[in-house]
Amino acid sequence: MPNFQTPLSFISDNCAGASSEVMQALLSCNSGSANPYGSDDLTMGIETKLAELFEHEVSVFLVSTGTAANSICLATLSPPWGSVYCHAQSHINNDECAAPEFFSQGAKLVSVPGIAAKIDAQELAAAVSRRVGDIHSTQPGCVSITQATELGTLYTVSEIAEIGEVCQSANIGLHMDGSRFANAVATLGCSPAQMTWKAGVKALSFGASKNGVLGAEAIVLFDQSLAQEIAFRRKRAGHLTSKMRFLSAQMDAYLKDDLWLANAHQSNLMAQRLSEGLGRHELIEILEPPQANILFCRFPLWLTQRLLDQGCSFLHDRWEEGVVRLVTSFATTDFEVDLFLQRVQAALNEA
Amino acid sequence: MPNFQTPLSFISDNCAGASSEVMQALLSCNSGSANPYGSDDLTMGIETKLAELFEHEVSVFLVSTGTAANSICLATLSPPWGSVYCHAQSHINNDECAAPEFFSQGAKLVSVPGIAAKIDAQELAAAVSRRVGDIHSTQPGCVSITQATELGTLYTVSEIAEIGEVCQSANIGLHMDGSRFANAVATLGCSPAQMTWKAGVKALSFGASKNGVLGAEAIVLFDQSLAQEIAFRRKRAGHLTSKMRFLSAQMDAYLKDDLWLANAHQSNLMAQRLSEGLGRHELIEILEPPQANILFCRFPLWLTQRLLDQGCSFLHDRWEEGVVRLVTSFATTDFEVDLFLQRVQAALNEA
Amino acid sequence: MPNFQTPLSFISDNCAGASSEVMQALLSCNSGSANPYGSDDLTMGIETKLAELFEHEVSVFLVSTGTAANSICLATLSPPWGSVYCHAQSHINNDECAAPEFFSQGAKLVSVPGIAAKIDAQELAAAVSRRVGDIHSTQPGCVSITQATELGTLYTVSEIAEIGEVCQSANIGLHMDGSRFANAVATLGCSPAQMTWKAGVKALSFGASKNGVLGAEAIVLFDQSLAQEIAFRRKRAGHLTSKMRFLSAQMDAYLKDDLWLANAHQSNLMAQRLSEGLGRHELIEILEPPQANILFCRFPLWLTQRLLDQGCSFLHDRWEEGVVRLVTSFATTDFEVDLFLQRVQAALNEA
Amino acid sequence: MPNFQTPLSFISDNCAGASSEVMQALLSCNSGSANPYGSDDLTMGIETKLAELFEHEVSVFLVSTGTAANSICLATLSPPWGSVYCHAQSHINNDECAAPEFFSQGAKLVSVPGIAAKIDAQELAAAVSRRVGDIHSTQPGCVSITQATELGTLYTVSEIAEIGEVCQSANIGLHMDGSRFANAVATLGCSPAQMTWKAGVKALSFGASKNGVLGAEAIVLFDQSLAQEIAFRRKRAGHLTSKMRFLSAQMDAYLKDDLWLANAHQSNLMAQRLSEGLGRHELIEILEPPQANILFCRFPLWLTQRLLDQGCSFLHDRWEEGVVRLVTSFATTDFEVDLFLQRVQAALNEA
């Protein structure tokens, strides 16, 4: 076995770098001067390309993080006295340090139950009808779903459409946190349109940072009446980048020749390979068959420790004792997965 | 005359791309995996390098825009009921769409007079003593100065120190918007330390985006007790980038071998060259001898129009009729300046 | 039976008027001019009186509503990136339309479980140690308990002290929403000091509006270092009343000769009388023995309807089908309670 | 001369108490129970009465302070990225500790010049057309004028209409801070309708606290589409009083038999009497002929000191050295004014 210097990292898809096509695009766009603040040609072309991809007119706003994309959308969709319905395990609820509350001037994140980190449409229908018109309570503001979820599970297209219908009945907007949008499309095999506006999504955080770019996310609005408000919210949050061409070049390369989809396929495939390899061992429990690039499983505590000692890295024991999260990325290789599986096998053999 | 395709652009230093050293650094840092959210080696090294540059212990927070850097600093230095003293012509007052007010939960920007876009220390001393302790009025929160200013002028080190003393007497912090910090150091010939903490600056927005990187600014804290608050404010604003190494690589290259200073020298030199060239014409008035990379002058209206018609681009008639702003960057060349001067000469000859 | 014009109302203690002593005090303080904004003698005397009542130095800020008192306290105790730990059934979480989130610039209300609407100290200890130092998560900000609770139950003094110890260990403040503070003291028979600062409470919303005044609540700070911040937060929320003497006169009369306690005793007694009377019927279930002036019980649906038809008023079927809430006040009389009980009896006899 | 115990106070109309009619109304409304939070009969009647007074359908929201009324209106009329145009000397700009900025999530107060503390319509027209559509700048949000102004001057009806036209052209709302609305109507002799919606006012802070009530102000909306938003903003600011009948009783008595107008006439008359009396002395300069109940004049410094020593109280030397502000109220009597004038006369005689 080669002396593998870099530790085997399954901590997060954030640990990967960027695709070579993206780096090349950065280099290419660097020559000459360009108008600042998004009035350059490259940026203006992104809207057209995303409109084609989504088969719908869109307004697009690039930002550098998913937290910014999500928070700006939510603050626009919900009034300050709104309820933002989301799953308890969602990123906006758990991992953004109350950024949505900050951006929205104190809207309230209201958890809606559902299995596998997915909002249940019936539960949502009940939630949006509670205390409507009661001045002492926040009012239906918007709904936010994550696709793929933080557990690596997926809403089916019809599940999204059911939620979309509840939103329509309640006259509130539907936001999708698509930080792993590509992974979802890759698995479901549906079109981006089917998974979004056709199912009722009004605003999408179209993620790219976790899937092969340096740091770029697109707010994609299917309801263009919100565009002006989004523009000012982005500016006031310090997310109107001056040299916007460098965000746009990333997004452009990401969209070109379906790099986004290819990267997601690779990432998903690696999670599948991990799952199959680990699933063969009796002492390991796969908690949820991976539908995207995240695998939750249960390891014996000593196994976790052994792997960490060998330089493997991944999150563990954060959700529950024994629970391990393995995340793959577009940059994960067969070699890395197999090496990890060998180490697991070796450790189990020794035990 | 060659058919110069790219228009001669003096709109903003934001129109330039990035230095090749910076692009190279991006490519270099792209291999392998790295810890996300700033816990990578490259990011952790930036603090050390800036500490050396500033000859002082510092806490450093990278963000992608100057508006973010400024607003996070101001919200940290001033309570929501604070007065943020600044010049009426400052970027935070005019060009950030009230982002500081948003971040700070409604602190009040209070203009302090002074010539050449610089706060006058005596006026500041008067301002910070008005209505102190009066519950109906915002209270002294912090001071923000811009170096170089939006007019391309500079505070001398002793002018900053005078302001620093007023801040100390009033027990409030001093922030420097250093989006063109390098240009100021290049002209003044002082050390970064002299221009900042030695003169009383507590928090600095250390700009790089306008001077050769793609999009990276550093919040540099000389008062480290503010670090934790800054960390949470950055996160909640969506400015804690996941793949932070890509911001850090830019900053690392920017600092290496004093690229920041070399770029600023070039930029300043080009403004000087423009000023000298234009100053020879009787019909053109140089409004303020350029100390950095910004030149304000007055053109006959027909001259402005003629140059625009020829594809030159620059801001004009925004401040006052006839007033033209020319901004150079690290990427501006002798050739471009001379070409512009030739066109001016030709136009004046024809008239 | 007399034709009782006024409907028998057990909707809320907010439906009652004010004690005659309070009305008299308003009249008395109306003569002559007085300094505005709380610099009048009457207002300045309130602090002394509350200091005596609480056997501790205090800073006092009068406001007109409990929502204001609570929100100002919470925004002061917790940073914007803080978790405000509270019970899911608390008023701040359910009935203030996210006012605490608005005042605090988006702090997050985090529910802590516990029976009878009371935070469990062990659960709290677990909650305050979760994700401490994790930049992606809100951090321990403060704890808020309600005494008496929204269910009419009470924390014992030692239960408060246990919570106070958790707060101290976690280095966060403890706030008490005392909108029914008097009812709690009346039942527990402890001193105000025992129930507050001696048990670790740093800031108290000392309620009076529900218990015999027109509209006045006191923020009572046992940690006076927060006083200046509270003063500015009150002003900016529009709660620094100009003719403050009229709030102070109410509070003064409320404190004088322990009117506050006498009113609470009457209110509690009437809830007790209701509970005893209703508890005799097999078809009625008392859900929680009333410790203050709120009684939750379960009525057959037809009984609820019958009583409503007869002009009785109370909240019902809001928490769960069949659940009825009866609230008494200082103004509730034996006559009213007995009349209500007679109607219940009559209805049950008919059935 | 009698030993006049109460100092002669011309500090503010806030120093006066309440009219006896108002106190009587409070007593009367105290009997029996009433629905809380404004669903009582008295409160619901206020809207009808104000609709009659203003000859227009209105939505009405009572709050306890002018700062609350103003801030809630401004936050509703302007988006967070809006400019709130006002005079530099306005109360919202100077005396509310940036409450409008807090409520509005950081909208920007932009000063518009004009003499006598009044916005000049031409200057306003220029201001609202600056940088429209420029993402880096706040956008036209709303206009706020004060009637009567902080200097005691008045807009004529046609001056308001001119401003109203500018607002209409710019498609932004016009707010009137009417904390001394009654004093203005009393002097101008116009109808409330003429001074408000007929001249383009969309939202009015209808003041009562300075003119004979304990503490009550009405937000009067002529544009009822804003009502729901105002309702939630009031609630979240802690200004939805539970025992609303006590605010309503004040307002009801204030409106009944034109008490509001009678009080204002008395107040204005006393300012007139002061002005005439003081104007006779050569050493005293009347800075602005009083149109309402505020008189600005210039006293020799020794005269100010002498009067203060004798127990007179008023604000002085706050705007400029030597400048004295005298404010009368509905409760000010001929006797008090004449006593003050005698003291001035005596002091001048001695000099």
C-alpha cells in the first residue's frame, strides 16, 4: 500500500477543491477590464444559461455562500412577522447561526415534522393553518425545503409538488435550499424544471460550491417580481461582489457541458460505492440508503477510533453516539473509497 | 493608431482583473482536500503574515467584499444606539446602500466635516462631545476614516493620530476603511503599523480586491477582544466561506514579496502620469493633486462627450457638472495612459 | 336569578380594569407639572421602593407592556447570535409574534422540555452545553422562565435556584417573565428576593397590568451593569414614555400597602374556588391543580357550547379539543364564580 | 408676590398633566370587564370618530408614544433600503435615538434643507431624483414632515400639498409627525382633512400626549392597505396594549366636544402672550414668531441665569449660545405667563 500522505477525508464536500474546468475559466476571464458589480458580459450571460437549463425565465443573483443565498431568499419571501417552515434538521435551522433570523429582522423558523429530514406535506398543511390571523403569533411566511437533504435523502418530484400545493393554498412562497441540487437531479433523473418551478418552487439557492467551484451560489428566482428586492438585500449584505466576473466564470464553467451533473454523478457514485462496501459488514449499520453524496451509518466506537487514528477523517458522534457521517465529493476517487474500505476491513479482521 | 479593441477604461480599479501571481496561487492551492471554514493551513498562516506586516498581534477575518468588511467592523465597534462618525463623502455613507445601518441594527452615520473628504479632528472632537448621555440621541459609537479617501486624497500619519486621540478621549474605537490601503502606504512611505495601530486604529478593512486579487478583503483587528464577536457577525452575514483556502490563497499571494505594494505603486504612478499629462492643458482643471490612484478633474462637456464617443469610459457629471473621475489600477499601463492622453490632445487640437 | 348583563368573563386577567387605589393615584399625580421622561420625583421613588421590596439594589425601567419588558430584557441579556432558552409553551415563544427575535436582531428561541410548562434543569444543563464554540450554531445567550407559567403552574424556589445554577455555570443570564409574579408569590409564600436574585435571576419583568393597574410593567435589574443598555433599548423601542409619572403612579399604588399581593391573593382564591366547584363533577376533569389564577380543565363539548350560549366567555379548544382555560383576576368576585358554577351545575343536571 | 411653590416650567408640553375630562373618562371606563388587545367597544369606536374628524375612511392604531407612532409608520412606508426624507431639525432625526432606523432595519434618514425647520418642496424634488435605481444607494422610501415643527413653525396647507405632489411623482408615501397636530390646526384654521389626506398625507402620527392626555397617540392611516403590516409591527414592538380601553378612553375624551382643539387654542394663546410680552424688551430677540406653542428667543446670558436661579425652568443654550426655548401647554395659565413676564421685567429693571 502506498504511503498515502493526504488523510482520507470524508468530512464534507466542502473539503474538495474546484474542477479544473472551473480553474481554467477563472484564468480565461482574467484578461482585460470588465464592468464591475455584475454589469459585465459574462455575468449577464449566466441568466440566459440558467433560463435555458430551467426552461423558464429567471432572475439570477450570484453570491459567495449558501448561507447568503438562503437568508436573502427567506428574508424576501417572508415578512419579519412570518413563520419560515422548515425541517428541524435543516441547515437553515441548525447550521447558519440564525442568519435567516438576522436577515429577515426576526422571522421565526418553525419546525415541521417528517421522516428522513423531509417535511411531511400533511404536517405542513396543518402548520400553515395554525393561528392564521392571530396578531400574537407569527403568520405563514414561506416554506424552505432542502434538496438533497442534510441526511442525504431526496424529496421525490411529487413530494415537492405536494408541498408546493400547500404553499399555493396558503399563499406563501416555496424556497429550495439546493446546496446539493445537482446531486438530487443526478439521482432522480428528472429535469431541473420538474424539481423546481413545475413543482411550485419560487426561489432556489442553486449550489455550486460543494460540487466543484471555489465559492459561488446562484439565487434563481422563478418569480421575477422579487428581483428588485433581492438586489437590494444582496447589496446591503455585502454580497454584491465588485469583480463579479470571477463568480460568473465559475458558474459559467459549472454549467458548461453539464459539468455540474457530471460532478454530481461522480460524487453520488462514490457514496454508493462506500455504502455497498460498508454494508457487507455485520457490525456496520447503514442508517439510510444514500440517495446523494452523504452516507449516515453506525460504527462500533472502537472502529471509529481506529480509523481516526489511521488518519481518516469524518464527522462522528455528533448526532448520536456511534453515528458516523461520510460525505463524498466530485473529487473523491475509487482509489480513496477502496482504500477506506480496506482499512475498515482490516480493522474488523483484527477485532 | 492601432484599432484598440478594449475600450480605455478608467471607471474603477474594480474593472481590472487579478495579478498573475494571485491566479497562480489559486491554481496551486487547489490540489487535495482542505479543512473548510478557515481551519485550513493556508488561512491560519494569513494571521501570522499580517501580524508580521503590521508588527502587532492581530485577528484576521477574510470576507469577499469591502462592504462586508466595513459593516461587520462598524456593527462590532458601535452599539445599535451609537453614532458612527464619518465624512459625508465616505463610501460607507454614500455607496453601501445603508449596509452599516443594517448590520448594526440601526446605528446612525453622522457626518463630520473636513476638506478633501477627510474628517477634521477638531470637528470630530466637537461632534463626539455633543449630547453625550442624552437618552434621546445616539451616543458616540465609533469613527470610520477612509485611507485613501474616495477623492484620492490621503490622511497624513499625524492626522490619523490626531483622530485617534479624539477617539481615545471619547473612549470609542477607530475604524479604517482601507479599500485602497496599499495606495496610501505606497504614497506616504510609512509602515502599515504607523498608519494604523500606532495612530490609534482598532479595526482595519484591509482591501485587496481593488488592487490585484479576485475578491478578498481582510478584517484586521488590533484589538483582539473583538474577535469572537466579529466571528459570529461574519458567519451570520453569510461571509464565512466554506472553501476559505481560496480567499486565503489570494491574500497570501497578495502579501508575498510585497505584491500589494508593487501593485499600488504602479496604480499610483499611472494616476500621476495622467495628472501630469492632463494638467498641461489649459481647458482642463485638476481638482485635487492625486495622492493615490484617483484623479478628479474638470473637462469641458464636449471633451467628455468626445472621449466617450471614442470608447473611453470613466465616471463623469455625477458629482457636479463637468467633473470627471479617472481611476487607475495595478493593471493600467503606460500605453493605455498615453493613448488616452493622445486622444485628449487630438480632441483639443480639433476644437 | 338576576338578569346579569355583563357576561361572565374568564377569558383573561387582561379583561379586568384597574384597582380603585390605582385610579386614585392617577388622579392625585395629575396636578401640576412634572419633569418628563422619568426624571420626575414619583418615578425616581419607584426604584427605592422596589429595592426595598426585593431587598437588593435594583435598576428599574417602566414600560407599558409585558412584551416590551421581556423583549428588552432578552435583547440585553443575549447577543444576536445567542440562544434564548425557554419552554415551548412560554409566552415569549408563542404569543409575542417574534418580538424577542425583532428586538434582539435575530437571536434564536430554543425550547427546553419540562412538565407543566416548566423548564427542566437537567434538560437545560444539556441544552446549554450543546455546540458551544461552534461558529455555525447560536451560542448560549440567556434563559427565560415564566413565573407563574402560562399553565398556571409554579416553579418552586429551589427549582428556580437549580436553573440559576445552570445559568451561572454556563455564564449566561437568567430572566424571569413575571407577568403573574404576584400570583406566584401569593401562593408560594416566599419573599420576592427568594424567588429572584437569591435564586439567580438577573432581570425580571415585574408584571402589574394583569393584576390591577391600567398598563405598567417594570423591568427590574438585579445586575445594574445592564442599566445603560436597557435605557437605550427602551428609548429606541418607543417605550420611554414622556409623561412617565402616570406609569409610576400606577406602580406606586400597586406597591403601596402590598396591593399587588392582596390583588393576587384574591385572584388565586377565585381560581381555587372555581377548581373546587368544578372538580366535584365527574364529567369535568381538572387538568392541573391551579397554583395561580389560571385553571385548565376538560369539559364535554356540549357543556362548553351551553355555557358560551349563555354568555359566559373563556378560551377553549385552542390547545386541544375539549380543553378549556379559565382565568380569574383581582376583580373576580365570589358572586361571579358561584354564578358560573351554578350554570355548570344546571347544565349538567339537564343533561 | 405669592410664594409660588411649583417652579414656572416652560420646559416642554410633556411636563403638563392631563385634562380633567380625560381623567374622568379613565375612571368611567374602568368598570366591568372588557375584551383585551383592542377588541373592546371603546377602541372600536375610535376608528369611527377619527374617520368623522378626518372625513375619510381610516385605520387607527393606538400606541403610547410618538416615537412608536413615527417609527412604526416609517418602517411601513419605507423599505429597509429606503431613504426617509426629513428635515435635519426633525424629531425623528434628532430626538428618537435612531428608533426609526431600528424599526426599519436600517433605512437612512436623509436631510432635506428648508427654512424654519420645514422641508423645501424644490429641494425635496431634487433629493428624490438623486441616484434612483443605483444599487449602491438607498432609494426613495418616504417623506416625513412635522406639523407643527420642532421650531413651532407651520407648513401652510399648500406647502404640504406641494410636498405631497413630489411624493406622488416619486411614488413614495408621505408621513406627518403630528405630535402637535392640534396646535397646527388651531392656528391654521383649516380642517384636519385639508392638512392631511387632501394634501397627500398617507400616514399620520396624531399626537395627544403633549396636549392633554396621559400617554396616547394614534397612528391614522389614510391608505388602509398598510393596516395589516402596521398591526404586526405594533405588536412586535410591544405596543399592542392588553387593556387597550385605557388608551382608547383617553383618545375618546380627547376627541369629544373638540377638547383637542380647545386645549391647543389655550396652549397657542399662551405662547402668543409670552411672545408679545417678551417682544417688548429690546434686549430680547424673538427668533421666530410663534405659530404654535413653542417660542424660540434669544436672552442675554445673565437673564437666563437669573430666571433659572428664581426657579423658572426651560431649555436654553442647547441649540446655540443665548437661545432659549419656551414651550406652553394646555395647562399653562395667564397667571403663570404673567408671573414669568414680571420676573423678566424685574430682572431687566435691575440690570
